Amino acid sequence: MPQNIEIEFKNMLTKEEYFLVKDYFHFKEEHFFTQENYYFDTPSFSLKKLKSALRIREKNGKFELTLKQPYHDGLLETNEVISDKEAEELFHGSALQNINIIQLLKDMGINPLEIKYFGALQTTRAETDFKNGLIVLDHSCYLNKEDFELEYEVTDRKKGSISFENLLNELHIPIRKTDNKIMRFYKEKYRLLND
């Protein structure tokens, strides 16, 4: 059961800022790739309430099931590679089969049988190394909405924070409180269900 701690900084961008960052890092069209995230929760948003999330990511023809949970100053990610068949079954309403994820959900007080497929988010992404971390530029589309985001993945929170703030200042991009993609997706799904 592979697990890792994720420390990352995020900032929403306007479309103009997105192109500014793209030019700053000399990203060309061939640097971008597309990945699809498929999100799950219970009808009462049990995972969202616990600041956790469950997704399947399709990347390079492979499917990975990931449970994200708050952990100290980052997120604990539990990743399990699953078959195409298992992914398709989950998209069509089948129950989770992965024993490790099922146990973690039970430990959180969530009934795994209540987990339902909520929808997909498609991200076009470019990445590059930057000051002992990874810069990620994203354009995401989901639930008839699109957004632009800059991420910085690091192993040292303090140094990463300084480097990220300095980059934003250099580009004259204001620091914005930014939810992660899963939370943005959940909030939009919740809004659509309750409108």
C-alpha cells in the first residue's frame, strides 16, 4: 500500500496570469499532457466534511485509486493501482473492492458501500523543476466550469513557502486562498445539487 506525504502550495490564476506563467517557464504545447481525475464521495459528502478525498486518476493509460487525508502539515496519500475493469465498474456504481482503501474508509467512520461516483475533472498540465521542488501549471475543466492554477510541490514547507511567494511577487500575481482541485470540484457539485 504505497503512501506518501504531499506538501504543496497552490494559487488560482486568471487566464492572463496563466499565460504569463506559461511564458515565464517557457512551456510549449509539447510540454503539456492531459490527465483525467474521477471523484467519489458519499451522497452526504462524508469525505469532504473530513477534508479528505477519493479519486481515480487516469494517466498514461493506467488507473490509480487515491485516498487523500489530512496529515500534519500536508496530505497523506494512499495510492493503489487498479485495473481498467475495476475502474469502469466503479464509474458504473459498483462497490469498492480495494481492501486497503475500504479499511481506511472504515477507520474514518465512512461506510464504503455509500461511496458513489460524482464526476470527472480533466486537467491539461505542464511541469518543471524549480528551486528544489516541482512547478505545476494546470488548466482544469469540470462540471461546465474551467479554472487555472499554479502549484508548487516541495519536501520542505518553510523553504517552499518562501520560494513560492517570491515567484508570485516577481510575476505580480496576488496570493489567493486556493482549495485543491477535489475541494473545488466538490463545492461545485454541491452547489449544482442544491441549486
